[in-house]
Amino acid sequence: MSLENVRYDAFISYRHCELDSFVSENLHKKLESYRMPSSVIKKITTWKTKIERIFRDEAELPLSGNLSDPISEALDNSRFLIVICTPRLRESRWCLKEIETFIQTHDREHVLLVLAEGEPLESFPEIMLHEDVAAKDANGNDITVTVEREPLAADCRGDNNRDRLKKLDNVVLKLYAAMFGLNYDDLRQRHRERQVRRRIAIASTAFAILTVFAATCLIFTIKISRQNKIIADKYAGAMADASASLLSEGLLKDSIYAVRSVLPDNAASGYNADASASGSGLS
């Protein structure tokens, strides 16, 4: 399989270790799944309005005896290079070579850095912090001088992966702004508005569910109360019949006890007609 004709919006370069892989994998997913607000899309001058395809070697690297060939093709066919930066990055000869190769075939402005751990000066690749440029000395002779550069970078550092994952949402906005020539603050504001609308929708749905649940509980409570009233009324009627039977057998005290057990202590609780009649007859 050749990658010669495959075009990528970005190539993600990273060390193959736990933290770096975690950041690269989740950034890959978030970049390809992010949808820009329609109000922002109107400001885009290019024909593309989203990131559609990203090269990340764990996801797309074909089996090959020489890994440098497909990687070189992917680098050449990518619009941007995204580098996951940690103190381990400078230990990777392969990652540094990817950055150097991309700069040679593209330019520095298309290299975007994502700081995942450590401080910028220890984690950013040296080639992105300094650049040798042609200049003239005091006598007008051609010389080469080293100048400092401030690379385009986003920060997703955190105490744990949960923090990093949350901060990757903001990283996505910064990368989209850089890749599509958008204003980051404008994109962030639209993102916040979208989040607020989503939260309002979730809250409204939750309130509606709770309202239906409360109404259902109220209906069941009323039904149960009515059923309890019917059961109590039937029990009172049965005890009234038992009281009458006991009275006919001359068991006055037992008859009084039977009917008294189902008569409420106050009139507000309601009387069973049969039990009330039996109680009146014993008075």
C-alpha cells in the first residue's frame, strides 16, 4: 500500500510512550470529530471547513520493511505537522527527523506544537526555538545568524490524563484557528455559546423528565390512597358485621371492642357507615 496519493490535513509526530500516545490518540479523535459553528464557517476562505484526515502512524502506517518511505510520503502529503511535546521528545531521533524533514518540504509556520508535559524550553524541539537565517555584517558581507523563534503552541498539561483530556478541547480550538486562519478568541466564544446551549438543553430535558416523574408519582400516590381507603372501608364494614354477630350472641364487650377498633378518633378521618351505625346501636 502506498501513501503517495493520500492527502492529510495534518501529521501527528510523537514518542511511542504512554502519555505521549494518550495525548496523540485523543487529539486525533477530537480534531476529526470537531464541528465548527456555522457562524465561524462563514469566515473561512478555503474550500475545506473541517479536518477530515490525520496521519498518526499507529492508525495508518502500513506494514513495510522500511518505515521511512511511507512516513516520508505522509509528511510530504500533509498540510500541517502537529508535534506532541514532552521532555522525551528530544530523545527521539525519529521524531526530530520528522520535524526537520517537514520544515524542509514545507515551512515552520505549518508546524504546530502541543505541550503535554514539562516546560517549553525543555520540551519543544530545538529546531523550532532557533533558526539560522542569512544576514549581512557591518561590512556588508553575507553571514548566517541564529535568531530565536516563538513557535505556534497549545498547552494541554495537567496533573492526570483526565485534566489533559479536558484541556485538549481548548487545544483543538487553537489548532483549528491556526489551520483555518481563524480568530481563536472568536472560535472560543462560539464554542462556549455552544456549550451553554447544550447545557441548557440537557437541563431542560432533565427538568422535563423530573416533572413527568413527579406527576407519575403523584398519580400513583392518589391511586394508592384511594385503594387504601377502599380496603379500610371494607375492613370496617366487615368488623361492623362481626360486631353485630357478637352482640346477637350476647357478647356485648366483644361487640363494642370490634366496632371501636375501626372507628376513627376524630370525625375528620371519615366514618364507615356500617361501623358508625353499629357504634350508635351500642351507645
